[in-house]
Amino acid sequence: MRCKGSDIPLKAVLFDLDGTLIDSRRDIAASANATRVHFGFSPLPEETIGTFVGLGIMNLLEKAVGSKDPGRLMEAHAVFKNHYREHCVDFTRSYPGAFELLDGLKNRGIKMGIVSNKPQEFTDLILKKLDLWDFFEVAFGPEATVNRKPHPEPLLTALRRMEVQPQEGVMIGDSVVDIEAARGAKMLVGVVSHGYGEKEILNAADPDWLVDSLGEFMEILS
């Protein structure tokens, strides 16, 4: 199996999670706003919270509560995690075409992994609750490596675990963070426009593919 436009056999696909395979915007916003309310702030629109997503939970919380104070952030972290643990799949669902794409890759013998900046606890929990867990040989949250995306280390570590070379893999995400991580790892990269990244910004970052739905990767990766 080869990627469209490539002479190198495809052996593995790495996926981001939030905004790529799952639409988690509403539940993340609810937990971020519960944290804001805890500190006496009014809730923010989902769209605003969405702009905080991509670089990890502490970056999100810094912006959500408007503080970098370590003590305040530790408290915010505890509040967010307690709320999100109970409500992380209230509204979160896989995007249309996700199961079809994953089934298609699995049937072709392509190895798959998750590389996310979502905390490992919630990465594992949501994959299991949404019946996605069994598709993946590896599922990395940011705790899996010293560096998180956009550093290439998580991608390279996942590929080594899967015994695949970077040129034999593709990264699929929804943000410039994913594009930069893949470029650093010397991987091909495709992004979907239905997630947290703005289409114009994604296009300017020059991914190998920019699509509007996961189903489009069925042909690209054929």
C-alpha cells in the first residue's frame, strides 16, 4: 500500500485525537467553564475555549483562568480534571468517517497509533468509551515522552514502538502543531479542517494534504 503520490510503502498512520478523530469541543468547553466559574469568572463561548486547545491542558488552563501562578494553576488543574473525568463523553463523538477510515486501514494491515497532547488518562478513557481503543498499537498522551508536540519526539517514539521508519508513516491531525511535529519527524502529514485549526492557517503551514473530512483519506492513503 502506498500513499497517493508517493513511491514509499505506507506501513503506519499516526492520528491526533481532539479535533481529528473526535469532536470533543463541547465537553472540553464545559469543563473549562466549570473551572472558570470555580474562580468566579463567567463562562466563555465554546469557540473561544476552542482556540485554547492544542498545546496541552496547562496551556488551556492558563488562558481559561488568565493566570500563570503555579498555585492557581494547580487548583485549576484539579477542578478541570475532576469535572472532565465525569463529563468527557457527554457530547464527545467520533467524526463522520472515522470508523470507516480506521476499519479500512486495519483491513489493509496498516499499523495505527494516537499521538495527542491530551492527558494520558483522558486519552485512554475516551478511546475506550468510544470503542476506538482496539484500533491502535500505541496511544500516547503528553506524559509518554519528555517533549510533546510540536516537538517530533512523540511521533518518532511511537514509530519506533511500531517498528516503522518515518518515511513509511503518515501523521493525520487538525492543527499547525501536528504539521510541525510531522515535519520535524520527516513524515508526510495530512490535516482535516473540521477541528481546531483555521483552514487558512493550516493551508499556509503547507501540509501534504488538507481535507474537509476523514473519508477523503480513504483515497489518499490507498
